Amino acid sequence: MKEAVRPPAAETAPALPHARSGEPLGPAGPTTVHYWPVEHLDALDFDPLLHRLVREEPVALVRMRYGEGHAWLVTRYEYVKEVTSDPRFSRALTVDRPVTGMTPHNVAPARGIGRTDAPDHTRLRRLVAQAFNRKRAAALRAETEATVERLVDTMMSRPAPADLADYVSGPLPERVIGKLLGVPRADLGRLQQWRAVILSTDVPVTQTSTVKSDIAAYFRQLADHRLREPGDDLFSELAAAEARGDLSRAELVSLSVMIVLNALDQVRNQCTSMVYALLTHPEQLAALQADPGLLPSAVEELLRFIPQRCGVGMPRIATEDVTVGGVTIAAGDAVYVSYLAADRDPAVFTHPDRLDLTRTEAPNLAFGHGPHYCLGAALTRIQCHAVLSTLLHKAPGLRLAVPPEEVRWRRGTINRGPEALPLAW
Ligand code: HEM
């Protein structure tokens, strides 16, 4: 099935005489600020503005619904890698800046790992890496595979149709993250409710602030509990690191919040969308069924191809003037990169809007790049791999139980994915 790249919904604001007040734009600078309301998109449709900018204006200026002023948006693969590995773009400086953005509130906590720079950022990453060691990763892989087997068996023991998100891709990350972080299963319902509010794009700030305090209080209590009764989990190790003075309580709490929010939401969406993408590209599914050895490259291509979020993630602030793609980004300017757009860059990927499970051109940037590269990438790959391989093996006749256009997609939330995916086998 061909994915729609819709005609641009973004309006282009009138010509901008100056990039920043008082400073004329250089000859290579953009002359317009694109208004980017980040409209809701269904299925695997790709954002029309990103599609255009990566081809025509890889370093552009945008203004979104919330926040102040405008920000740079970098979309080309090569430039995205440049910006995200250049320490002259700071995350810590975003803390008190109301940078234009797509949500009324800041999704990432102020002391969160995503909004720190080296050396604090390096210290936090090292602590997580130590706690999430090889032994724990290997145990999680084996457990994930066994959990997926059980979840798929349960789904298939009932009469079709059944919702993949309900039976498999929703419960899976709950079990994995519950085990990894040592979160009691009885608390997952509450965490899911908080997740839905924090990741929404249209809930008022008063409501998100209350929920952020609730989730922080929850993890503070859990930390006290784990200090008294440590378990064999990442959270207990981080609590012990706090007791040694290696990280603060605020850092421990915001790190846990980031991990839980990402783990519960993204893996569910990603696994469900991957199955949808395969079932709506029957020739690709047939190739994978004929050669299951393709699975690792199939997972990578699906990660590249699926637009798993709306809009963009967190901005960075330039600490000095930096030239990117011939455009000067001035000290103090806010900059976003789009990993989604970079993964559809025609300079890197031939026919970028085509799903091709045999593709080998370049690594995808779905998990980001540079020092802030996603901490959950390995865990996500393990889960997606296990879901696809188990379904391929156990359900060779797997199909959508409704026409593709009847699949409902999540709305009003920053991450994209099906609301439900009714399957038959
Ligand atoms: C499909 C699944 C996922 C995708 C596509 C994804 C993508 C990303 C991206 C693009 C970033 C930001 C890179 C940047 O700031 O430049 C990121 C950061 C992060 N992700 Fe993920 N993620 C996924 C799953 C997960 C999971 C399962 C976890 C936790 C277990 C997780 C935890 C984090 C954390 C803690 C960060 C912040 C890292 C830092 O700032 O140093 N993510 N992720």
C-alpha cells in the first residue's frame, strides 16, 4: 500500500525581514518562518511539512502552536547527525526557555536526563549503563521471548478477531518495564493513566502539572521502599547510587519517569505499527515469511519507515554561532532536529517513502544520535523482534480483521500508533 504524503497543511508565514531582531539574514538564510501546527495524521501518513523541508529547505525556521518565537528545524540526515553530536548545542539551556513547541507543557522533566549536558549527562548515562548491564539484558531477552510466546498463545486461544495491542503489544512492555524497574504490577494502571496525560498534546498545563507531581511522589516513595528492601532491578541499583551520593533524588525520579513513559508508550505503539505495516505491505510480508533471516534488517527498516511520533522532540540551544548546511544558527537560537525527516532523506535512502525490508543503505536514526541516543533502543529492538518472530512462526495466516482504513489511530498524543489492531489468523 502506498503511504499518503498529504499536501502541505502548514501555512507559510509572510516573508521574514530578520531572522532575529536587528540581525539581517545572510544570503543563504531562510526568508520565511513556517507555521507548523502539527496536525493529527492517521495510519503511516508522513508529515507533509517534513517531507517538503528535507528536500527543499533542510535548515528552516518554524513556529508551532505553543511557546514563544520561532526555532530552527534541521531535517537532512547529515545535518541532523552534525547537530546532535555537537556540544555547542545545549539541552540544559532549554530548562527556562519557553521555546516554541507542539504541547502546552514541557513533556520532559527539568532535571531529566534529556535536558542535561556533560558532565551531568555523562554521569547519569554511566549509572544507567552500569545498572543495565549485560547479565540483566540477557535475562530480559530470554524473559521477553517467553512472555511474548505466552501472550500470543493466549491471544490465539480465543476466537478471532483479537486486538494485538490489548493482548500482546500493550501488556508486553508493562511486564518488561515492571521487571526492569521493579514496579509492582498493581501500580501499572496508575502509571498508564499518568502516562496518557503527560504525553498528551492538548491537556491544560494545570492538569499535567498535577500529574507530574503525582508521578514524582510515586517514584520518591518507591525509592524509599527500595532503599529499605532492595530488589534485583535497575531502580534498586539507582536508589543505591543515590545513597552513595552519585545522583540526586530529583535525578533519580526524573530518570525513572522518562524510562517509564517511553517504555510503556513507544514499545506498544511501535510493535503494533510494525504489524500493521507488514500486513498492509503483503509483498514485504511474503518476503519475510519466505526468509525469516531477514528479520533483523526488517526491524531496522520498519523503525526507519514508521513515523512513530508527531512533530519533533526536545529542542537544543546554540551556545555560540554555528553554521549548519551553510546557514548560520546564532548563539541563543533554539534548534530542533527531526529524526523522522532524516530517515526519509532522499540523499541517503533511495525511494525513501517505500518500505523495503532488504534495504542496507544507512543506519536509521529512529532512536536518535549522539550523546542523547535512546537508552531503551536495545530493549525496544528485543521486544519488536520477539513479537514479529513469534507471530511469523505461530500465525502464518495472520491478517487484519478489518479493512486498513477502519483501523483507529491514537489522537491528541505525541506518539503515534493504532488505538487497536484487530487481527485474524
Ligand atoms: C520505539 C521505541 C522508542 C523510540 C523510537 C525512542 C526514541 C528515542 C529518541 C529519538 C530519543 C531522543 C534522542 C535525542 O534526544 O536526541 C530517545 C531518548 C530516550 N529514550 Fe527512547 N525511544 C524508544 C523507546 C524507549 C524505551 C523502551 C526506553 C526505556 C526503557 C527509552 C528511554 C529513553 C531515554 C531515557 C531517553 C533519554 C536519553 C538521553 O537524553 O540521554 N526509550 N528515545
